[in-house]
Amino acid sequence: MTEYKIIRLGHQGDGIADGPVFAPMTLPGEIVTGTQDGDALKDVRIQTPSSDRVAAPCRHFKSCGGCQLQHASDDFVAKWKAEIVGRAFAAHGLTPEIRPTLTSPIQSRQRATIAAKRTKSGAMVGFHGRASGTIIEVPDCQLVDPKIKAGFPIAEELAMIGTSRKAALAVTLTVSEDGLDASVQGGKPLDGPLRSELAQLCDRSGMARLTWDDEVVAMRTPPRHAFGKAKVVVPAGGFLQATAHGAATLQTLVGEIVSGSKRVADLFAGSGTFALPLAETSEVHAVEGDKAMIDALDQGWRMAIGLKAVTSETRDLFRRPLLPDELARFDAVVLDPPRAGAVAQIEELVKSTVPVIAYISCNPITFARDAALLTEAGYVLEWVQPVDQFRWSSHVELIGSFKRIGAKAIKPKLTIG
């Protein structure tokens, strides 16, 4: 049988041998065998293991598709994710200080989407299998918060009530201070009897809120999340950091970057993850394209005690970014855009005189692209911090601290093509 030497890991966490040939659950330096099918290696057997190989902490790892890297040591994964960030910057000729990766603990994911399906004997819930549509039950999952695992029986009941055996529900469970917040997609159309059954389930299970295909059908109590001193009821399906540890880490780092700023603009503000904690020491203007999230942020601020002024604005920053004259009144800007980055807003920031930018990103490639524009325009990227909220996955987040040199904007030489 042909042997393959794994050279490196790809961005999805698979090992790569010459060819390229992709081998799942392998590590650099390992000698493996398997059956080649196109550019993939199947039935992989490890002949010479890496010293970074460990026993997977979860018994479901090999069959479940929820994690990609449980076979690698924590130290290896942390360094690999920092290297991904470094390579993204190197592609633009940037070499910032990259701090060691900060990783969320096991069983800390506060939101997860699970599949729930009726069976002949009842129902089953879990994650889809690796490269498969098959549902794998994961009663001993080491990734999600125990409160989410406690919600698996609720998801089973939802499947029994709201779907046929031909389809599976996508049930998103979110941990809140007031109980689980469940949002369901792919179920039967709502009618009177179904609404009644769902409301009864919400009440007897102790769920805080139940949303069915984007419609809130039952709410025992508003599901609140603490953003600093404020308590916010995030809209069903609204953005939330993956772990409480990750949220607290990013909030601390944002506070470090903008420390001493009297007026801060929080762009792509969501429901106030950063705006509300920052309001403990600074006046904040929060801008977000989703009105429901802005309304939640505003309500959270109004109900909180001891915060400085927080103004808010519903605005599509992709089409209508803040312009230099609008940015001129702020001492710092916080950016937390989607994976595509913040091209339009960056084009205006490079023309501005904003002295400090805290940029949070879930995509090192678009972050590095935007960082190249900012540095060409006179900003210094002081440091970058990888934050791993998606433990054992190939996903990596990061935050960077930008400080402008001098008081005036420098016209950038780079253009966005």
C-alpha cells in the first residue's frame, strides 16, 4: 500500500501530502497509508504518528463532524492557528507582533445548532457526521455547554411535534441567564394546534424563548445576556460570541486598545457586545445594519445603571459607511464586521484622522487585506491577538490594535480591486 508523508495542514484542518492529497485527522510529519480517491485519502491508517498526536477527548470525534482537530495537542492547535494568522499578513508584506492564541475551555460553547429527526421509535438529535448527512448522536459532546446538552431532550420533543420522518429540524440552542433560547428552522408550517403544543413545551421544559422559522411562538421569560453592566435580550438568531470566555476576552482586549478614549464609535455593533461594556468609561455611538439588534442594544442601555451616553444608529455600513467628517468626532473606532471584512468602511477610515482602531475579525484573510490598507495610510498595527472560541475546529478569530502616526491622514497608495 502506498505511503504518504503529511507536509502541512490545510485551512480546513486536513493533512496535505504531495499531489496534493488531503488526509483527514492527520498531522504534519506523519507517515500514513490509505486509499486515494481523487485528491482525497480514505481509510487512513497512521504508520508513524506525530509527537503532537493525542487521544481525542471526545468519544464521538471520529464519527461526528463537529470538530476537526481533537487528535492534535492543544499547544499544536494554538500555534497552528497563530501561523494561519501570520501567513495571512505575510501575503501583504506585514509582520506584526502575533500574541499567543487564547483558547476557550472545553464545554464552553454557548450556542450550537443541532439536527433533530423523528425515528420509528421516537427521535434522535446530534451533529451531522463527517462529510455526511447522517445524524450522529453526541450525548458526551465535549464542545458545548452542559446546559445545551441538557436541551437535547427538548430538541427531540420538537422533532416529535414539528416534523415528519422525512426531514430533520435545525435547532439552535443558546444559553442565556434565564434558560435556553431555542430557534428552529425547517419544521412544519405553524397552525393553531402546533402553536399550542410548542407553547406548552416551552412552559414545561423551562425554556426562556422558542422561535419557529423566525417567529417567536412562546416566551416564558426574556432570555438575557450580560454585556458589562447591561442585560440585553438578543433577537432570536442575532449575533452572539461563541463562548462567554471568548466574549470576555475580546471585550478586555477592546478595552485595552481604546483605553482613555472619551468618544468611541462601535461599527457593526450587533446587540452591544462591545458598545455597552465600553460605555462604563466612554461615550459610545453604536452603528449596526440590523434594526432589531440596535433596538435590543438601546433597550439594554436604557435599563442599565451607571453607563455613559450610548447613541445608536441603524445603517448599512457596506453601502453607507461613516465618512471622514463623521469619524472626526471620535477618539477611537471599534470594528467587528462579518467574514467579508469592512472594505467600504476601511476606505473612509484611511482618509480620517481617527487615532485608534480596534479591529475584530473572524477571517484572517480579509483582516490582513484591510490591515494593509490601514498601514499604508499611516496606521501602525501594534499587535494581533488570535482568539480561539471554536475549539478543535479550523476556524480562528483575531483582534488587532491600530494606532495612527501623526495627526493627519495619509493618502493610501493601495487600491481595492
